[in-house]
Amino acid sequence: MARICVVDDNDLMRQSVVEALQREEHQIAAFSDATTALAELGQQNFDVIISDLKMPGMDGIEFLGRLRERQVDTPLILMTAFATVPTAVSAMKLGAFDYLQKPFEMDELVVTADRAIQVSRLRGENDALRQSISDWQPAARLVGDSPAMKRVAEQIERVAQSNATVLIQGESGTGKELAARLVHAKSPRVGSAMLCVNCAALSPALLESELFGHEKGAFTGADRLRKGRFELAHGGTLMLDEISEVSPTVQAKLLRVLQEQEYERVGSSQTRRVDVRVIATTNRDLRDWVARRRFREDLFFRVSVLPVEMPPLREHREDIPELASCFLERIARRDGREPLRLSARAIAALTGYHWPGNVRELENVCQRAAVLCNGPDLPASLVEPWLNGAAGTESPTVSRFRMGFLMEDMERDLIERTLKQFNGHRQKTARALGIGVRTLGMKLKKWREEAAPSGEGNVGAAVTLSAGESDAGGAATGRMEPTRRAG
């Protein structure tokens, strides 16, 4: 089923086209003139436009030109009884999808409309993918059989079937984004796009443009029309990460789109309607935020229709061994190695820790330990140093660096040991550290230059690299000695 706009001044022809398309279960909006249709197109989204060529006032060619001026790229099919080569050329140059000469069979129109619908939906999916490809991650599964995680899984199953707004609350690192993706994956909207916006990462002005889009010339630097996330997520799901950080101005606009399902682009007075399911996440207590007048009470009630609470890791420690094993398996697949096995003492150290950073911190600990582990078993000695002294020991890196040392020194030490772990292989080292090969190469080059003789008084890290090192990322071995800050 698609939304189709039909424009024709001939009542009989217009009704015939409408009836033919309605038999295909499409939703039709019909207009007798292009001016009225153009005004409506500023408020609604259509999959296809079908227009007559010869009409009083604004004809089909001018109508198509006006649409393209507004950067409306909806496929348009022209109908006319006065087909000429120049007219067809003009229409195609302006981007008409197809050209039907009257009289034509309604089956021909239906087939042409179906092709246009497919093109329209592919364009929309392409736009959505362009916006979400950088932060997209496949929906995984909730790991853990503890009572706390079973409650979360049950909540997700229930709320997924509704179109109401979901509020996912929990401390940082508890897996709120994963829960949001699972809600979308289990919902009837799974076939449509899911887009995400980090509300805390953008200024109020940028966030408003990101959410609602802007018209060309709306502000300095707006050199072209841009569709917002609400428009791109039409029919799908939009996740608003850290919604507690939204400014009061944007909160008011969010309230309206949640209540009325309508909004305006920045720099436009035309109201547009949208069908989007919103999932909001926050690590704040929104009720407390409301009491402090930092968050609108009416918006709180709108976003918290279906609440989901993500428990901190300390409240379901029995899931830690399974979570750690999952992380180690993921790291092994990424690095092309066999998964590491946790020793009994390592499991005891992990489950005995209070995890202020929750699941994210656990993943980071597993990442660091896996990089430094040489054998098939992961000993407790590679886990305990990263647990803030929980096991009574300190990180080898921390124990070497006291007051007077720079953060750079710790970074160099970790890079040195990681290079040694992968026998100087830069690509594997960069992947394990979560940085680019180029970034790693630039750091090594900088430290090599600092280590080169440059006269007395030179203070820098002594970095010695093998003669066979290649900047392209092959073998790179060496020793990097940390520099102590003078004084």
C-alpha cells in the first residue's frame, strides 16, 4: 500500500484514476488543480505523484518544476492527450519518472505506478541508510539468565508490540542502546529504518536541524535542503539517546511532534506530518530532572508511556561469566584467533568487583586482557590490575607511573606492549587498541622523531624501531621508554 497524489482538472478522468489505484489498496489524495496539490505536498509525504499535463493555471511542466525547486524528489508520472517530443523532453529533463499518452489502459497506469512506488521506497531507504550507517549495529541478544535480565527481556517483548513511546533508563554502560534496538527488532516496524540521535553530543541549534531538517538558506551554511531524522525515519523508529540533555526550546518541539505527529523544518512554515515510533534513553532520573525544572513535565509523561529499567551490573553479577565469555568470543572473531578461556580465579575477580562502569567497563577489561594474553587461558593476573585495585594489586602500567608522569607515557607503554603482543604487526595492534592504522603510524613516527638526536636539552621518549619497519603497516617493533616530566 502506498500514498499517491493525483492531480487532474477533468473530474471523470481523475475519478477513474483514483478508482483504479484504490482497487490496488493504495491511499489516494486527489486534487483538481496543481496549486492546491502543491500546498498539500508541503504538509504530507507521498510515494508517487500522478499529474495531468494540460491544466488551467499551473500546468504539469510548471508543477514539476516547482516541486524540483523545493527539492521534492517524489517520482512524478505525467498524463496528457497532447504528447509531443519537446514536451516529453522538457518533462524528462525536469526529472519526470514516466510519461503516459491518453487514452491509456488503467492496467498500464497501475504497472507504471508500481514501478514508481518501488523507486520511491528505495530512495527513502537509501537516505535512511546514509544517515544511520555510521552508528548502525545489528541487534544482538540480551545476555544473562538472572532474574533481573529476565524481567528486562519480558518488558522488551511487551513494549515492542506497541507504537507508544518507550523510555529506557539506567546507569551509563548498562546496555540501553542494545535494549532500544531489540525493541525495534521485535516490533512490527522491523522492516523500516531505525535511526539514532545522540542528544548530548549536539548544540541546541544543531540538534533541532538534525531532528527536523532545514530549508536551503535557513541559516548561515545551510546551502541545501536537508531532511531531518524524523522525516527519514518515517514509518520506522527513532532513538533519542540521552534525552535528558535536550534544551528547553527543542523539548517544546519534541512535545509537539510526539503529541500531534507533525513538525516544521527549520526555516519553513509548512507543517509536515510523520509516523515515527520514538524510543528515548537516559542515565538520569527524569522525575528528579522534572522537579529541578530541567525537563518539561508534560514531555516526561509523553516519553515515559512504556518505561524499561536497565539494572546495573552489580545487581546481576551471576551474569558476569557469560557476559565476559561473549565479549572474549567477539574479540576472537575480530582478531582471527581462538576464544580465550577464563580461569576460575579470573571469574572470581570479575564477579567480586562492583563495576561502576557496568557492562561497558566489563567489555573494556576483557578487551585489554585479551590483547595482553599469550596463551589459550586468561589468567586472573591480566584481569585484576584493571579492577581499580579490587584484587589488591595495581595495573602494571599504573605501578610504573606515579606523580610527575604524563598520560602520554601510559599511552606509549600500552602501545609498546600491544605491538609486542602482535609481534610488531601494526594492523592487528591498531585494531586491538581501537584506533586506525594511520593514527598508530603517526604516533610512532612522532616518537621516533622525538627520539632522534636533536642537540642538548631534548626531552622526549626514546623510541627505537627495527630497521625493517614499514610505515605502511607491516612489521614494527621497538622499545619506547617513558619520559619523566622535569620538576
